[in-house]
Amino acid sequence: MKTFNIIILLLLVVGTSGMISRVVERNTSDVSIALSQIIKGLKPIQLAIWVKPSTTPHDHDTASNPDHDIAYEDLLLHVDEFIRDLHQLYFKSVIFYDVNLFLRFVETNLMGSIESVNLIFSQPDELTQMIFERKLAHRLSLFIFYWGAKHLPKKWELNFHEPMRAVVITRPRKKAFRIYYNQAFPDGNGRLSLVSWYDGDNLGLSKEPLLPSTKVVYSNFQGRVFRVPVFHSPPWFWVNYENESTTNVSLDNMMPDENILREESTLELLEVNVTGGRDHRLLQLLAEHMNFEFVYIETPGRTQGSLVSDNEDNVSFTGGIGLLQQGLADLFLGDVSLSWERRKAIEFSFFTLADSGAFATHAPRLLNEALAILRPFKANVWPYLILTILVSGPVFYFIIYIPFRWQEGFKVQRMENSQKNSYYLVYIKEITRMDTKLKLRLKQMEEGIRQREEDDETCELPENLFNKCIWFTVQLFLKQSCRELYHGYRAKFLMIVYWIAATYVLADVYSAQLTSQFARPAREPPINTLQRLQKALLQDGYLLFVERESSSLEMLENGTEIFRQLYALMKLQSPNEEGYLIDSVEAGMHLIADGSENKAVLGGRETLYFNMQQYGSKSFQLSHKLYTRYSAVAVQIGCPFLDSLNDVLIHLFEGGILDKMTTAEYETQSRMISKEISKKKKTLQEDPAETSSSSTATATTTQEDSSKTNDPTKGQSADNAEMLKKPQDTLTIIQPLNLRMLQGAFIVLIVGYSLAGLMLLLELFSHGMTTTLIRVCKNNLHKILKCLKRNFRKCLRLLALRIAK
């Protein structure tokens, strides 16, 4: 019995010591310590933890890792201890047991552009698909997976392709942890590479920072091949669709290590040939600096892309933006402008072009030269000028007449005194003996009287003064010779004022303006504002065009006030069809160059300016800047190398290289135009009869020569190949004045002769009517008087007879 009791006591002691050692082992868990140190090496702003709400491990994990059950159970039982260690390191953390709440928390951080580190105690295949479906794979989100496994899963079981950032932690042995990262290399395959480890017995973390910097990793792509969708859009890309590659590039061949597409997708990407362009040279410079290669693929529909659906959960685009959104392309260039709708589907780099919206119309046409004599003064000046000329005559008349009106009594008195003086002088001669002195004195008196009489005559009111004043002012303003009407100082001062006005205002200003009109003929007012464009659409029958699936179309569709009104007017051009949409800005400029109708094209100012140089800048009118628009390189959402790309673009911008590349493209185009014009001049000099047939050959030869000098004109599309065949504007030659310019003066002369003849006929007619009327009136009056006399005599006779009776 004693022996049995001793055995039981020994068993109890052994069991108790095993339980104590098991508790001590759990209390000193190396998992929480290792994870705390790993999180400390990452230095996150905050940490989100998702713990799988289950204590039953997978069977294959238990079979492959006997310690997995104990480690996973330790994590579930000692989460508080792990959080306590994190808080001692001053890290904020939040724990989720609901996967939807956890993913919603990550999504909220992304919407606020907050970098987040997420620790997941589960296998990757349980959450990876949900992360991609909810578009949470982003460079700002780091997902750390730990489930206590000794080794990594099989390669086909993982789906860590870009832009997802994933870290997998394994535990090959006790107190030893390995850290794998999927973006340690810039190849984009998403393979896990060992970047660090943790040894709990000796060194702890092998290095800090724990993960390699993204800028360092993606500063050198080590020959990685990027897919770049492109379409013909000069001056950004010159694409030659005639030399398309006969080999279609399949998506399976392009992305062997990525599982982006669904199994039923059979889309193939066609490789195209780009011969030049400003963004083509920019992409070459980026490829040289960042050590990557690129292949051009054809953009679906040959457009940037338009918004198909704008649901909050699903925003989809077509064209090149759609390829980026689906993960079928890596970069997209070619005047890709920023907009709020596009930012929902893609991301943009630092801007490569600070542009503005504008529209182009035909150059203002020459106005009718017959009305050139009226254009020196504006329409609102002529009424006041004519009114001044009409009022000047009556004003001149009143200035002369009013003093006579005031001094009428004094003038009569002077005339009576002069008559008395002359009467007294005759009487003196009769009663006085005449001698030499007296005769001399009388002669002086007669001369004085005669001089006073002449002065009185000059002070008299001239006959028909009003008509004379009217014609005097007309002759004065028309710079004709005229005779002075009156010698008074008031009238002379007014004549001086009239003369100055006629000489310096009418003669000099009008003649100078008219001479400038003849030297540089007047043109229509330019359409350079949105208000004038709206007026032209309503009144002058203009047609507005915009590039299909472009940012300019989005501005019209989503704009307010006048943009919305212009979009409504543009849709009225073709209510049943989208006839207002064009394939490219180049096609729209070709429509304007034809000149058959009044048209306007809305687009980027730089693109419009380049195409204006291509067809001849003198044929177009570019509007003012309407709104600011920035163009940039488009990448996928969450692109991991966006920061490295921005660093390079910022250096290119600060060094002025981007502006230099844009200017160089314009200079190349100008040289091409100059060569084309010179060749056409030579052709005209050699054989003028074959001008029309040689114009096409000249344009083709110019394109071939320009392509040899890195000129982009060889890269034009097949649809728009005939656009450059139109001859460029020849040099403007100064021509002398001709009778066509002076036709307005002849028209005025003819109108004057016609009015003079009409007035003559009216005077003759009125004079004949007056003579006939007077004669008739005299005859009638004579007959009436005779009748009255007879009646009067009869009345007298009757009255005399009655008196006699």
C-alpha cells in the first residue's frame, strides 16, 4: 500500500511539473516577441490585425507541421500579450475578427491615402482573392501573413502579382522566423524572395529597415518589358498602321507568370509601329534612365477611353484607360489629361505637360472691301459725327445772327443820323463860300460819312445767310475751298474750331485709318472666347467638333454653365447620330482647312497649335485659354513604381528637358514645312502646268525626307494619310493698291451722282408744277374776279332801280 501511494505521488509530481513547464512555455511565447520585433522594424503608423475566428487548424498544416497546432493555439490564447508588447513599443493597433470589417477598414485608409500595415493570422489564399476583388491591392497597403507554417506554399497556390504588397512569415524552427517579400525585385512576377529573418536566441532581426525601399527596387527595372497602348495622335505619337506587325502578341505570352485574365478571355494585343513623337522620345528617355524595355500595342478603338459605367462599385473605361484598368497595360502616354472620373480607374504620375483647353476655328476672313471707307470709324462713332456736321451749320448761323438781333435799334439810329449828316452837308455847301481849305475839309467829311456808310453795310445781315452757313460748314468739313461769310470775331473763332476739327479729326485721323485699312485689309472679328463661340453656333451656323473619348468631351459632358450649353448645341448638330465626334484632333483640323463650312474643334491647346503649324498657321484662329489641364503618364491603380517614375519626371521638368522636347517637336515640324514649301516652289518654276499632279508627290517625298531626319510625319495613320497632301500656305506677298480696294469710293461717287440727278429731276418737276399751278390759279382768280364784278354791277343796278321807284 505504501508502495502504491509512493507511485501515485511520483506521477502527480511529474504531471505537475509538466503542466508548470507547459504554462511557462506558453507565457514566454516567442511568436509574440518575434512579431513585435518584426512590426517594430516596419515602423508603421498603425497596425490592423485580423484573427481568424477559428481554433481548428487545417489538416495538411497539422500533418506538415506538428507544432502548428500549438503555435496557432498560443496566438489565439495570448493575443492580449501580443497587443501589450505592441503598445509597449508605442504602436497603435486594432483587432478584427470579422473579415468584412477588416477589409472595410483597409479600404477607408486607402480612400484617405493613409499607409497601412495589416497583420493577418491566416493563409494567403483565404484573403487574396477578396483583396483583389475589392481593389485593395495598393502600394500603400502592406499585408503580412503568418499562420505558423515551416515552409512557403507552392508557387501556384500564391497570387501576389502587382500591385499587391505581401509579406509571408514562416517558422522553420523554434525562435527562428523567415521573412519573404513579393516586391524585392522589379520584374513584376510577384515571386516571394527572402529579405530578412529573425533569430530569437542570438541576433534578433538580421537587418533594418526590414523591407527594401520601393524607390531603390524600381529605380532599375533590369530590362523588364512594359506594355504601352498607343494610337496616332500627333505630336505625341506618330503611328504607322500600314506597317503593323503580322504577329499578334497574345496575353498568355506577355504574362506567363500572372493570372490577371479570366480563362475565357481570348483578347490579343496587336503590336504597332511608332515612328516618332514627343511622348515617344520621352518614353525612350525614361527607358534609358530606368533600364526597361517597352512594346507598343494597339489601343482598342484608337482612343484614350471613355466612361462606360459610373457605379460606385464598378467604374469601367474603354480604350487605353480600359487596358490599364484591366491590368493588360503598364503605361499609357499621349496627352492623357487628368480628370476626376479617370482617377477612379487609374492613377497619374507627375504632369508631363501643363496645357490648357482651347478651340480652333478658321482664320478671320477678309471683309468686303466696298465698305472700307466706313471702317476707319466704328459704327457707334458715325452717328455722332454726322450729327456734328448737321448741327454745325445752324450753330454757325445763330452765332452770326444773334448779335444783329441784339443791336437792331442801334443800327437804325445810326442810319438816320447818317441821313441827317448828309442833308446838313448839302445845306452847308449852298450857304457857304467855297475855298481850298473848306473844300478839303468837306472832302474829308464826305469820306468819313462814306466810310461810316460802308461800315453800316458790313454790319447788315447778309442775304440768305442760313443756306450759306449750311454749305459753308459742309465744304469746310469736306476740305473744300470756301469763302469767309462774316468778319465778326465770334464767327472767326468758331470757324477756327471747325477748321481744326475738320483737319485733325476728320481729314488726318480718317485718312490715316483708311490708309491702314488699305495697307492691311480688315478681317472678321476673331472667335476666341466661349461666348463668341456660342454666338457663332447660334447665329452663324458654326459646327463644333470634339475628339472621341477625350478629356475635352468629358469637360463638355460634366461641365457647368456655358460648357453645358455648348454641349447641348453640339448635340443638336446631329440628334440621331454622334456626328460631332471625330477620331482625332488632326482630322478636325483637316475639316477646318477644307473651309467648306464654318467649323470649330475643341481640344488641348498644344495639340491644336501643333496641327495648326502642320496645315499652315495662317489658316486658323486659336482661342484664348479656356481652362487649365494637365497631362501625365497613366499607370494602374496602386502602381508600386509610381514614386520612382515621379522622381525621374520631376528631374526632367526641373531641368527644362520636357519643355525642350516639346519645342524640338515643333521645330522639326517647322523644318518639314519649310522643305515642303521650297520643293513646291522649285516644282512651280520647273513645270507650272503639272502643279496639281506634283503636289501629292512633293508631300510624299517631304515625308520620306523628314523621317530620315527623325521627323514624325512618316508615322501618320492610313485614314489621315491624305491630310498632309494639301499645299501649305505660300508666302504672303505685299501687293500695291488696286481699283478693287477703291471700289467703295466709286460706289459713293455713283450714289452722289444718282442723288444729284434725282434732286435735279425733283426740282424740275416741282418747278413745272409750280408754274402750271400759278397759271391755273391766276386764270381761276381772274374768272372769279370777273364773276364778282358782274354780280356786283347787277346788284348795283337792281339797287338803283329800287331807289328810283
